[in-house]
Amino acid sequence: MPAGPCGPGAPLGTLRVSFGIFAAVLLPVSLRLIGQASVIFPWPLNPRSSVIYGLIFLGAVTYFLPGVFRPRWGNATGQLLGFLAYDLVLIGPFLQHYAVVKPEHRASLIVYTVVLVYSGTLAVYYLFINPQTRFLAARELPPPVELRPAHA
């Protein structure tokens, strides 16, 4: 793992800003969903689903905050893995939904799709491409510890 608050030269500033933007956007979105606003999602939601999604998004806000206020690689890994899973599951259905989306939900679908592509790109870059943060990067291992038998 990269050492220090952001690792030696690790470009976590982009992640910190991105997580801050996600939290800042998700907070009002989650509150509007909890209040059962009608055109937040790319499709109509029933009142219960709206509240549930709002609470999920509110939880996501709290998940991004450590990456904003304590920008360490350990505070970014889980979010990036979550992005990747979320994006891989949803990108296909979202793209298929363009064929049937109601006009009043089209803007939401576009915004959600842009967010999916952006968050997926962040996840792929930091988890698999960036040499300082990728999973397959060579990590410095501590020197081996010589184990000596205890003498009685």
C-alpha cells in the first residue's frame, strides 16, 4: 500500500475531489428521494422505493467522507471497489433504458450514465492502471524476520 497520507506521490487529490463532489451531490439527492421527489431517478419510483434509495444514497455520503477528510489509500479502496461492482452491474441496464425512458426522466438517465462512466473510469484507473495504487503493483515488503527458537 502506498505509505503516508496519500502515498509517495500517489495522485489521490483527484479521488479526494471526486469523493467530495459525489458526497456534495448525493446529499441533496438523497434528501429529495427521502422526500419522495418524482423525477430524481431515470424511472418512476414508488414512495417506499424512493425513501429506501434515499437512505442508501445518504449512507453513501457517509462512506465518501473519510476519503475527503482523511485522504489515505485505505479510505479509497472500498469506495473504488464499490464503484466497479455498481458500475458493472448497472451500465448495461442503464444503456438499454435509453430506448424506453420517459422524456421527463431522460435528464436523470443522462446524469446517472455520466456518473457511472466517470466512477467506473476512476475505479479502473486507480485499481488496475496507476502504478502507485493498482492491486498488482509490486509492494515493498518488510525485511524477513528471523525466528529463533526460545531458549529455556
